[in-house]
Amino acid sequence: MICRHFGICGGCTIQDLSYAQQLASKEAALWKLLKPALRETDGMIASPLFAAEDSDEATPFHFRQKVAFVFGSGLRGRGLIMGHYERGSHRIVPVEECPVHSSRGNRIAFALRDRLAAAGIAAAGPAGGVLRHLLVRTTRDDREAVAMLVVTRNDKSLRRPVRSLLESDDRPDGFFVNINDTPGPFMVGPTTIRIDGRSHVRETVGGVSYLISPAAFFQTNARAAEVLQRCVIEGVRGAERVLDLYCGSGLFSLPLAAAGSRVTGIEENRQAIQDAKTNVRLNRIPDSRARFISARVEDGLERVGRERWDAVILDPPRQGCPKPVLAAVFGQIAPERAVYVSCNAELLGGELPIILNMGYRAVRIEAVDMFPHTDHIETVVRLVRR
């Protein structure tokens, strides 16, 4: 199965390869990037890569539980289109299918798009307009779904098409409108209005339940997230005090706290921190074992950096860890163990020598295929202090 938009849409880049070929290609690329940074005493990359499905012979589709589309104007500025950006540009490719998205998420998105287009509502642009993005978060079994429509303003014209969706068979279990009136790189704005239904979906990963709101960061592929979680926890298992940086909604923090560790998570996304605190109560984890701080990691480290930490987890965004964070973790805190989760192997190749030169050894490197059909890979590096 190859999507009809492959080759134009920038979402998938290697969908024309078999899944076994995709894994082999990613492993070779990862080894090429990381090998120059490693010493003879460091660990090797675990092979084969952990696949996103139980079998690496299967070709995974419909694995993205976070559906995201962008709105734009049609030819000569007329009509409404919804799709993804063309690779390397901000030109929007209108799409009629997206096989990597959740099936239910796609149905909700396309049903709302058709209603918005029929109502004549325009996409945001230099000449005005309302519609920016559409986000749908589902569970891996598609039983639960919440949607968020990102707009420049809460315009009255939205009421009829949204009500029509909520009265249809394609309705999500919860619906939000988010106001983002500032052009820029951020998809979601500061104001969210709950229109209907539930505020979260409930996902279970590694035996821990997570309530996930559409705006908060949580891994988009729940099956692969479970593999990633297992790799990270194994690297810090048994540590009494764990610092989880860029912790999101607690993918790593919560199972560690449930197992008896005392964990502090730091995350800039306030909604993710709010979800993490809710998830502590949901899983009946004692408050004494889980503390969450909403702050930039640089600022949060100033508050907790003088405390004793047996292990540190770092899961930074795609742009990697700022050098002051690396210096604070590996130079000042200097835990016995650390786990670095990177979604940018190229940057990781430059960061690893910095970490190793501060007195650490890489004992194991594992890779998780979070995003099949793309060049992206999640890399988990277990580090111990020499």
C-alpha cells in the first residue's frame, strides 16, 4: 500500500521501501552517524532495530494516534484545502487520505473539513481568514477520540459546521476550539475553549494509564512508545531518585514512580504538566514519589540542580539539548546513570562526544522506529559515569 500523495506530501519519505528495507536503511544511517563519536569501550547499537509492530515483516499503517492537518486556500485563493506541507516548503498539499494516521482520526478530520468547506469558511492568511489547524488525538484502538480546531478567532460561522459534526456518526468524544491569532511556528495558541464532551483520551502504555489532551505532548505512536518506555526504564531501573527532563505527560516518570522511585519531572508545556499531575492521581501513585515542575528545563535545573540524583533522563525536542543543560546534567549533577532519548540522530552524533568527554561511557544504544515510512528514528543511549 502506497499513499496516493507519496512523493509530493512531505509526511512520508521512504514509503516505497519494504518495512524490512526501511529498518535496515535506518540502522545503517544511525551507525554511520554515531560510530565516529563512540570509543572502543562504548556499547554498540542494538540490532535489529525495535520495530513499531510485533513483526518487522508487517508494514505498519494507522499507527499515528495524533492526527494533525493544516488548512489553506485553494487555487487562486479560492476554496478551502486541508493537508500537509510539501517537503522543504510551506506549500500545502491537499490530501484525501493519510494511511499513517489513525483511521478514526482521519474520518473525523475529513468529515469536519467537508462541513467547513461547505460553510465557506476561509483558511487563515494575509487577507484574514479563520482556520489554521486541526488536531485529533485517538487511542490506539480508536475507541476514544478528542478533536481540537485551531482558529484565529472564535467566529460565529464555526457554530453550524461544528454542531453538524457533533450530531453525526463521525463525532469525536470531545471537541475544543483553540485560539491562535499569532502567525509563527507554534501550532496551538494560549486559549482553549471546550465545546463538547470529554477533555482527554485514556491510553494505557506499559500498564500505566495516561489521560492525554489534544494539545499536550505525548508520543504519537502508542505501540512504539511502549517499546521506548521499556528501553528507558531499563536504563535507570532501581534508581532511588530520578530527574526526568522534558518529561511531557509522564511517559517515563509515572512507571518509575509506580515502581518505587522518587521522580521529579520538568517540562515547559503547562498542559502536559497538568496532565502528568492528573495521571499521578489516576494511577494512585503517592504524591511523595512524583513531583512535576512547569518550567523551561534550564530554569528548572536551577531549582533542583543542587539536589542529589541517582539517574537523569533527557528526552529533548528535535533541536536537541542546549549546551548549558548538558553541562548542568553531566558536569554538575553528574549522576551515576543517565538515559538520553534523541529524535535527531544527526544532532546526537555531535552531542555524544560532549557527554563522553565529561566522564561518561555509553553502555548500550537502542533504536525505536516511532515513525515508519520516514527517515526519523528514536535513539536511546544508556550512559554510566566512568
